[in-house]
Amino acid sequence: MRLFSGKIPIISEEIVRTLIEDSDIETDAREEVRLDIEAVLKEYLRQDRGVLEEAKTRMEVRSLPYSQLGKMKTAVARERQIPIGEDMLPYLLDQLLTMLFHSSNVEEIFAEDTTLRKKMTKIMKRHLDVEGELDQEVRSKIKNLQEGTATFEIEYQRVMNDIKRKKRLT
């Protein structure tokens, strides 16, 4: 699971639309609520980028190979208490619920926390599981190359970047 910056407006709009249409929340400032949700998601991305940059800096200082990036990023995220990977979704849902309950743009919340969480989880999962779809699309375009070779890896990254750019995920 990964949150792409290009998906943030789509996710925000869908969450607001679903919660309002289902009468889970009441607001006269729909656009402001959408912007509040976007702010929560963008802040998470900012923190995630900070963790990645710190991990890269530490690796450079210690002269560690690039293969250690995942471990270093996990260590930095743990230090900063920022969930990454599979732990990201529950954290984001908690942040979104807190924002909804404290936002001056939301007049009333009629649904239970669990109901809001289930609805937002469904929306978030649909948009965060994009990587698997991207992988399948990339592999279908480079199926003539032998997996595991340097040529495959280089072409995989090139095609992946092209697809992400076309779909505005970067």
C-alpha cells in the first residue's frame, strides 16, 4: 500500500461525497472539509518523505549499500513514530477521524466511529492498492524480457515511471 500525491484529491473528494450522501456528517462547507482531508493526507506524505530523506542521509554517512534503505527507513520511522507500510492505513484513519471530530467545518457527525472508519477504509484501500495494478501493467508491457536480468530491471523502472507519469501518480 502506498499513498500517491496524485490520488489525494480523488480520495478526499470521494470520502466527503460518501459521508455527506450517506448522512454521516453534516456540513455547509463541503469544499473546506475536502481541503481538511487533503491536508491530513498531504501531511502524512510530507512526514514520509522526511523519513526517507533522513534514512538516505544516514546511509550516506555510514556508507551503507542501497539495499539497506528499507531497514533504515523502518528504523527512522520507528524513531519518529510514523507508521509506514501496512500500518499506514490505521494511522491515517485515526488522523482523519480526529480531524472530522475537531474540524470547525463539520457541523454534526451522525455516524459512529466504526461506521466512519469502515467507509473510509473501503475508499482508502481502493486507492492505495494501485501498486499491484501498476506492476501487472508494467510486466505486461515488458513480457519479452527475462525477469531478473539487469535489462529487465532497467526497463521495468523506465516503464513504471512512464505509467506513473501518465496516470499522474508522481
